[in-house]
Amino acid sequence: MSQVRVRFAPSPTGFFHIGSARTALFNWLYARHTGGAFVLRIEDTDTERNTPEALQALLDGMRWLGLDWDEGPEVGGDYGPYFQSERQAIYEEYLAKLTAAGRTYEKDGAVYFKLIGERYTEFDKYKNAELEKVRTEPVVVEDAIRGRVERAVEQDFVIRRSNGDFGFHFVNVVDDICMAITHVIRGEDHLSNTARHVELYRAFGVTPPVFAHIPLILKSDGKGKMSKRESGALIEEYVSRHFLAQAVRNYLCLLGWNPKDDSEVMPIAEIIERFDFPGINKDGARFDEQKLAHINTEYLRALPIETFTHLAAPVLVSAGLIDESTDEDYLQSVLALCQPKARDLASMPELVATFFSDTVEVDAAARERVYKKGDPAARLGELLPALEALDDWSEAGLEATFGQVAETNGQKPTAYFPITRLAVSGQGGGVPLFGLLAVLGKEKVLSRAKAHGA
Ligand code: GLU
């Protein structure tokens, strides 16, 4: 078979909905899987909504997700122009072909595509009018995902509106023909258009591409389609919430595609290798924000510390916790300690705040829990002189010191942990205690411990 050519054909509206992103992604995956070409075509015939800003939002979103296109805006290619608004001459030419073949007629200023078949009229109770219908040979599509789909087109349809604009079905098919598209991978909501498209292909004498209609994305409760108003529906939200693009992309791969072995977090190279039509589900894919958050956490924790620092630092700067004067080694050791506990980048300031503030804000609930048991003040009193005398201020040195103090006083080392953590960080939990003390440094630990309860 000749080279696979797939396309993503959005009508930019200013937002990049996850449904569109997933359609783009599946086309991209299929192109990369087969070594084919991924074409980006902008269906910008609606001049009011398709502004330059809307296009920019789309291109930014695609680039953020790492979905590079081989042909299209800003990249060029042999099958351009890639904006429908620049393809008028081509549409005129194709319209002339249909007209020459006797397959068009004009009515009330609009141009209709004429079906072949026996004509009859039927009363339509919704429109309250007699409609002309056509008994056509049903269109059979062997959809690569849904299997055999049979549908008949019963009415001639408009291919050019009375204002001169060409209609969606016509331009979509003409472009797919001109751009030599071999596979049309698009949302299931377009399935109802496919029979009309196939009728147009027949009229042009062109073999239709393979169709692959991918399942809709459903709301998390499974009730209805994920609309753009739903929380988590727009790629822009993930960008502003500092999600990792690779994690979002990994999650979107799983929205309707199933690797069949419960794998979730996978390198993109592996997904590309395994991705194919048989793995795409027929049923709607439920959006699961928690799963996405979980995958994001896994990616975050697996990052090399340099990358993690590079991504976390700007978030900490915005939160006012660090600035250019912050010691880089100190920042790096704080982040290395906190990375395994990180949930997402947006919550990093909360996790590391204690390392960059001069005061300790004691959490009241944590304090109550700590003071409910034993005699924490006495334990802190026993510990302080030993910490003051400690030279080897490392995790190992600290652990040994806690052990000695506990032994001397007939306590378990754990009797010293909650009060130390509370005194030093104000919290009841967080990063491992010895790491916290080691990174924070002797001076800060001692001054905080002495100030506690003073
Ligand atoms: N512009 C159409 C859309 O955004 C393209 C449909 C198709 O992929 O054929 O839904």
C-alpha cells in the first residue's frame, strides 16, 4: 500500500478541547506508527469564529502536546494551501467537474448535489412540508473501528450556499481527495456524514479513504458527551495548572485506545509502536480526571532532578518563595527531597514552603495530635543538647543521634519524631524527617526547635 496520509482538520474556535486534541493525537499516532504523513488542515470557512487568535491557540496546544505535523500551517508541504479559506479556486474547479457530470442543480440560489435514484415525495411532519426524497443504493462503509456501517442518503444536499460559501461536506471531501488522504480518523459524531461523503467520492470517481470513527469522550459519570464547559475539558487548563504535557498526552492515548494489558504509564515510543485500529474501543471513553492526575504525578516523580528543578523553580518564584538570590544547591537538595512526595507542580509551593520561610506556622490540628501523647516538651528538651553537639549533620548522623538520645532516656526513637517535625516545620507530616532536618541545616533546625513553645 502507498504511504499512509492522515489529517487533523479542525475548525479553530479559540479553545483546544480534549476531544479535538485526542482526534489530533490518534491521527498523529497512526501516522507515526505507519511511517505516514500527518497533515494539519485548517477548516476555517466560518470567518467569524476562525480568528488568528483561535488558530494560535490551536497551534500552541498541538505543540504543547508534542503533536508535530508534517504538512500544514507554518510548515508548508506539497498539497497546500492548508487553509480552506485559501482554496476557493480548487473548490470552483471541483464544482465544475460535478456540474459537467450532471450532478448539480441550483435551487433558490444554492447549489445542490444531485443523488442518483428514484425520486418521490414524502410529507415531513416536522417541517410540515412535502419533501423530495431519493431511493439510492445504500452506502456501505467498512469502518476500521466500528465495522460494517450501512446507510442510505435520501436527500440531495447543499454544496454551495446561496451566499456563495461552499458547504462542509463538499470542501471536506474535495480536500481529502486533493491532499491524497488515505485514512480519515475522526470523532464518531461525524459518522452520520460519512454516507454523504462517500456519495461525493463516487460522483468524483474516486475511491474513498478508509474511515475510522473514534469513540466520543463522555463525562466522568458516563452521562453524555464531555462538553467544553466541563471541568478538565480544555487543554489550556492543563497548561495553566502546570500539568506535564507528556502526562496529559499519555492519558489522552488511553481515552478510547486500549493497550490490552492494563498498561497506563508508557513511553510515547512504546505507544506509537503498539497503537493500531484494533486497539481502539467502540464504546464512549469516560473522562477520568483522577486517573489523569495520577498519571501526571507518576511522570512528575520520574523526572530527572534537573528537569524537575527546571519545571518547579518558576512555580516557586511565582509563589514568592524563591528568587535569583536563592542558593541553587540548597534549592536542588530541597527539591530532591520533596520530589517523591510531589503530587503536581501546582502544589509544590505548599510542599516546600517550610524550607524557604523564616518562621514556622504551627498547624493547630497537628499540634493537638502531637501534644496528646507522652511528654513532647520533655523529649524536645532531651534532644536539643545532642543536636547542638552534633557535627556530622547528615541523615545518618542525625539518625544515630536520635538513637543515642532515645537509649539514654529509655525511650523509643519514634517518641522524638512528631515533636521534632512539629517544631521544625509546623506540620504533622511531609517529607522524611531526617531528610527534612539534614536539608534545612543545623542552624535553622536549632533556632526553630528552641523557639518552639517559647
Ligand atoms: N472540521 C471538521 C471538525 O472539526 C472536520 C471533520 C473531519 O475530520 O472530517 O469536526
